[in-house]
Amino acid sequence: MVSLHWGDEYRRIPTQWQRWAGAKLIEAGEDIILGHHPHVLQPIESYTARSGRQGLIAFSLGNFVSSQNYGVTNKNRTQPSALRGDGIILTIFAVKENGKTSIVRAEFLPIWTLHEGEGKSAVPRPVNLTREIERIEAMQKRTREDENTLKLLRYRKKVILDQLTVSIAP
């Protein structure tokens, strides 16, 4: 496994160099490449080496916790800085038999950074989008702010799923 600080900041698609380097690393024997740096989510792709071995390239996992999306609300949820709150927790299941590693499957958990008031400050809090949406939906009484947060989080989850499900679906 290799972790790379690569790619262009705020670019949602990998550069040609990232694609080239990812392929070269898989061909050289790496099984998993975890990318970071662009501060936005980029695709996850499987790569088949000439030997037939499968590798996985996560070009960018997005941000786990960030202040770069501060000020994003449901009203301005499509602005470019909203993408900087998107991220995933990636879980990769692999087995090693007879000295060879095989990736069994990959799963991801969509997350987004909320900013909550704490005194005079706004504290960034990464949330599991599925769980936070369920928590707000389960509230007996929701404020207008809760409703707007719910709409925002549903939208961000859709953006993340749209970005990734095409790339890692079997």
C-alpha cells in the first residue's frame, strides 16, 4: 500500500500524471494507492495489471475534517467550496495467500464537515452522513435550522455517491 500526496487542489478528476503514476505503481507490485491533497473527492478505480492482478487506486479521499467549507448552507450548497467538506472513510478488505494479495472488496462511508457554534467560534465536526441524516430525521420536533441541515446533508451525500458509485461498482 502506498499513500501519495498528489493531484491538483480542488480538481475533482485525477490528472493525467496521477493516472500514469497510479498505473505504474500497480504494475510495479503495489496493491492499493491512497491519494490525498486535492481537498476534494476524486474517483476510486480498480486497475488490472498486465499480470492480471487487480489493484485499487483512490485518487483522493477528500477532506476528513476541514474549515474550507465554512459558511456552506443549504442555500449555497452547490458552491465550489461545498466540495471541500466532502470526504470518505475507505475500508478495503484484502487477503494474502501464498504471498499474493487480493482485494476482496472496498466500501466507503460518506462524511461531511459540519460547523457548529461553540461560543464565538465555529467548530468543524466530521459526520457520518447516513447516521447524521437518520438522527435528524428521527427528531420529533425539528427547527428550521434542522430542516435546512437535513436538506444540505442529503444533497452532499448524493454528490458523494454520484462521484464514487460509478467508479467502484462491481
